Amino acid sequence: MSELLKKKKNGYLIVPEEEKMAYDYCEGYKSFLNKGKIERFCVEESIRIAEEAGFVPFSYGTVYMPGDKVYYNQHGRAVIFAIIGSESAEEGFNITAAHVDCPRLDLKQVPLYEDGGLALMKTHYYGGIRKYQWVALPLALCGVVCKRNGETVRIEIGNDPEDPVFYITDLLPHLAKDQKEIGGEDLNLVVGSKPDAEEDGQPYKTSVMKILNEKYGLTEEDFETADISAVPAGNARDIGFDRSLISAYGHDDRICAYPELTALLALKEVPKKTCVAVFADREEVGSAGISGMRCSFVSDFLTELCGDKNARRAFANSCALSADVNAAFDPTFPSVYEKRNSAFVNHGIAVSKYTGSRGKSGCSEAPAELLGKLFKIFDDNNVLYQTSELGKVDQGGGGTVSQFLAERNILVVDVGVAMLSMHAPYEAAGKLDIYHMHKACLAFYENY
Ligand code: MN
Ligand code: MN
């Protein structure tokens, strides 16, 4: 009788021999996280890794041959990697699509001010954050300033343990009886507290600008032409006596992006289908904008690879993993989950037939045919996976980039790593699941 029933089992009990491989794999992942705290840095680092493996920038008009490895850099904020397959392009692409932007606090265009003996900077949060989590912790500043003279200045302060960090204050418990929540305008970064002795107008601002001018050649108006974000300053660390999870800023969604790329690099033979890994930007704010999945750059790039007249047929024959995170069951907050349909940490990658909210609204649901074919591939290649729904019906919900692939007539399913504390400054995810995301992408590229 029991063979008729499906058992949920922790992956470590199914493949104990993979523990070392998973832990070793995650060392590379942790280093990737530490180097790529914002989407630009993530794009830089992934291109560096890909170039080492022989990828070259895509060039218009070049005829690519099976086995060629190219990447397309979308304004330094999104990137697509592709390995040309042996079949003709109209047979379709095997696409994995993750995002490399994460919730964070962006500097406003006029950020710097002084008040109460402090120099501070105004921020505007990006993505869905619970604001109370972002106060009273060390933050780093990452980004670029594009000066009017054409010079681009890279800013990264706070990630090196020797660097100073930045900090948002919160009320002391002794005076917090009236505080209900942290407001968006309360997320002000402390950036200095030493007045400039020669300046009596705005001595604290002046003192900060003198440092920024000396180190980076900046004046106050350069903030108007900058993309700078405050992100958690700490590095990725192992969690638990058994070191089986990782605490890090930005798992969502580098935890899927990194495996997409490592799986491409792990292809031993020229794949049949052209295999494509997309690192998109802007997902956390609805995928709008020049580097988001609503922009045509992904379909334009694929069209360049297969030729205009074949593009529609190629898309119709393509399949995509919308690679994004899912919520793992959290025993401290069981009431928001429906346990039978939740994913559990280290039980394998999480596959969601649908996302959305309130009656699946706004989701792209994967058809049963696709899931049947995909799960057979996962079974044949020893990929650990579990089905997963974000939480209880009507508890909330969320979306991914899957709908924007479906809009281009590309079959798509949501696949990713289930994690704890999603969108918190430090999120948590299991190492075995991360490794199996790599195995899942590889099996998909080779066999779909
Ligand atoms: Mn995500
Ligand atoms: Mn997210």
C-alpha cells in the first residue's frame, strides 16, 4: 500500500553522499553573494566568471555556431548568457530566468542634510521591505556616480571589514511607547557627526562633502546623477551547528541566478537546444524599466540569435524556468502556511505550478504537460524537488517574472529555492537546496 503514497523526506536522508558537494558548491555561492550586493556588481561578477569560462560579448551581425558562448550586457544592470545549441534555433530555447535586484534603500537624489549634530542621508526604499528590520544595523553604500564630465565613479563602502559602515537609528525602548512602526521617511542614514571647523553654515554636510570630494572627486550635485543603494554590510555566513544553512543579504534571487550560470558552465557537451540564462533587474518593483523583464531586451536578444523570421516559432518551441525563491515553512509562524502544500528547507528545490494572490490572480500557471515532462527529467537526473505554494490561500501572495515570459508565448514554470525570512536584511536558505538548484538547471538545459 505504502508505495501508492508519496512521502516528504529531508534531502540529507535521501542523498547523504551529496553533503560535501553541496557545502563545497556553496562556498562559491557565498563569495558570489559577497561580491554582488547590488545588481550592477552582480552583473560585473557574473560576467567575470563567464569570461573566465570563455564567454564573449554578443555582437550584432555575427553568425554563431553550436558551442559558442556569448553574453549580452543590458546597461550593466541585467545580463543574458547563452550557449548556442546544435539544433536549429527555431527548435526553441531552454531558458532560465532569475533576477539580481534585491530589496534595499536607495539614496534620494538630494540625500545629504544635517540635523541635531549629525550628517544624514535620505533614502527611498526599493522593493517590499518590513521597515523595522532595516534600522540599527551596519549598512554599506554600493553604486555608481555618473558625473556630468562623463566619468563614472564606482562606490563601495562598508563591505570590507576595515571600511566604515552607515547606520539608521531607532528609538530606545524607554521612549518607544508611542512608536507604532518605522515610516519610510524615518529611514535616514547617519553618515557623519564631525562639524567642519571652518564652516559655520552647514558644518556637518561640509565635512562629509570634503571627504567625498577628496576620495571620489564628488560635489553635492553629483548625487543627482547617481545610483547608490544602502545594503546590509555583512557577509554571507553559515547557520547552525551543522552549518547546513546560509544567512546572507540578497539570496532572493542570486540563489537562483548563480546556479543558472554555474549550470551553463557545467555543460560538458554542446547542448541540443540553445541554453540561455537571464539575470534580470527590477523584479522587486514589478519588472518595469529598461533592465526589467517587461522590457523587450530578452526577446530582442533571442530574436538576434535565431533570426527575425524564425523568432515566433522559436519562442513557441521554447521552455523557461522562472527561477525565483519561494517561502519555506517556518515553524515559528505556522498559521500563514498550509503545511501540506508548503516547501521545507533542504527538501529539494521548490516548484510552484502557480503564484499570484486571491484566487491565483495575476499568475502564469504552468500546464500539467510541462510539469510531467520536467519532473521526469528531474527524477532521471536525481534532482530533489518538492511542490510548493507560497502560503495559505488568501494570506497574501506574490508574483515572479514568469508572466512576462508567457506573454512572449514561452512555456514557463516557477522553480526556485525555498527560504526563510524572505526580504529581510539577512535571509536564510539551505545548502542542499542551493546545490540542487544547480543540478535542476543543468538537467533542464540538457534534457528539456
Ligand atoms: Mn525574487
Ligand atoms: Mn523578492
